[in-house]
Amino acid sequence: MMLWAEWWVWMSGALILATLEVLIPGYIFLGFAVGAGLMGLLILFGINATGLALMLVIFALLSLLSYLAMRRFFRLRKGQVKVWETDIND
């Protein structure tokens, strides 16, 4: 069995990406971390793709879906306005 077909490799990647998100905030790595975590869970529960290319496509789709879900969840609500009360120079 190849290394990319192991569930713990994907979970380790998810942990590394989540750590990068904490160090470099901005919801950039979080979508990839969720995608890698979901891919690890899929492999753990027996849903296994044959070949690296198909696994990367599934990972990319899971990452995209998680990014779109986070964008919808963390967005400003309709009619809500961001108000700045302090200046960075104060």
C-alpha cells in the first residue's frame, strides 16, 4: 500500500495545515486542513480511491466545499456593517 493511501498521513497533513492556519491566520489553510481531515476519515472508514490522481481530485473537491461552507458561515450577515471604533495608530 502506498503512503498516500494511509489515513494517518492525511490526518497528519490536516494537523500541519491547521497549525499553519493558527500561525498565519486568514482562513487560507483551514479549508485545506478540513479537506485533508475529511479525506483521512474517508480512508479510515474504508472508502479508498485507486491512485494518487483520484485521491488528489477528491481532496481538492473536499477542500473547495469546506472553503465555500466556511465562507458562507463566517460572512457578514445581510445588513450588517463592519464598524471600526479604534484606529491602529491610537
